[in-house]
Amino acid sequence: MTKQLTTMMYNKWEYNRNYRREQRRIRKNELRVRLLQVIAELRSRILLEVVAYIAGVIDGEGCITFQIDHRRRLLHGREINTVTFRPYVSIGTTNEACLRFIHGAIGFGSVRFKKHEPPLRNSWEYVVTGHRNISILLALVNPYLIVKRKQGELTYEFCMSRMFEEHLRFGVIDKSGYSKREREIVSQVKNFQIKSQRK
């Protein structure tokens, strides 16, 4: 009786696991389809010249990088150090009209005012965060980027990996939930940023 009960419980657990896995696969496919639809809609709505202009502004005044947050959390009763990688794309300039134009064309992100002490001039910053929004933006501008194309391609790969859980298929996942490839991407993008600051 105990053996039969154990077998029944295992079969139910296996069924639930397969069901959850299938539902997750369906949700990922639906998300992928919606993402491609949004990208196609933006490409049909925005002129190529405008996309190329946005790419040029990102090349000259923009930044494609990661914010790295270190935190402590409990895992199985133990306190461990974890890290979170948050990709973002930003453009900083003293010309507010330029950023308002880009924001209106893309349709997402935010424009922030940044006050500086003299002799620095006040400026504005257009910021895009979130894996979905960044992947849409980079899918549009990557073909037109020159200076920051490598950062754009790597960051796009990272966002797609996180959204569709592709990281689960490659390498060992660390305690923070990132694969070796994802950590390599973050390191390469940060190195590009350091090199550009030294120039």
C-alpha cells in the first residue's frame, strides 16, 4: 500500500512538473510572438531615417551598460551575497527637444531632468530599462550602430536570454541565477565602457 501510494504521489508530481513546464513553454512562445509583433509594428511606424538618427545619438551621446546591485539574502537559512545585473540604455544631453523627439518616436522609456552645479549646464537624460523594452530598442537600432554595436549586440543577447530562460540551457547557474555566458556578457560590456571613458 505504501509503495502504491508513493508511486501515485510520484506520478502526480511528475505530471504537475510536465504541465508547468509545458505552460512555461507556451508563455515563452506567446511572449516571443508579441515581442516580434511590437518590433515589426515599430519598424513599420518609424522611418528608417529616424531609427538611424536615434542610433547616431546613442553612438555619440548614449550609454549601453549594466547597473550591478550587490545584496544579501537568506537561502536555506543562510545569509549569502547575491548580485543583480540590470541592463539599461541612456542618452544624456543638454538638448531636451532631442530626447523628447526620441521618446515620442520610440514610445517608451523616460526623460529625466538633471540639475548640475555651475559651471556645468543642466541636462536631460533619456533612460530605457527592463529586458523587454531594451530588447525592442536594440533590435531596432543595432543594425545602425557603429561605435556601440558590440555593446548593443551583447546586451540584446543578455536580455533575450533572461526573458526566454535560454540561460538554463547553457552552463552552470550560480547562486544569483546567472549562467557563465551571462556573466561574460556583463564583463565585456563593462570593459567596453571603461575603455571608452579612458579615451
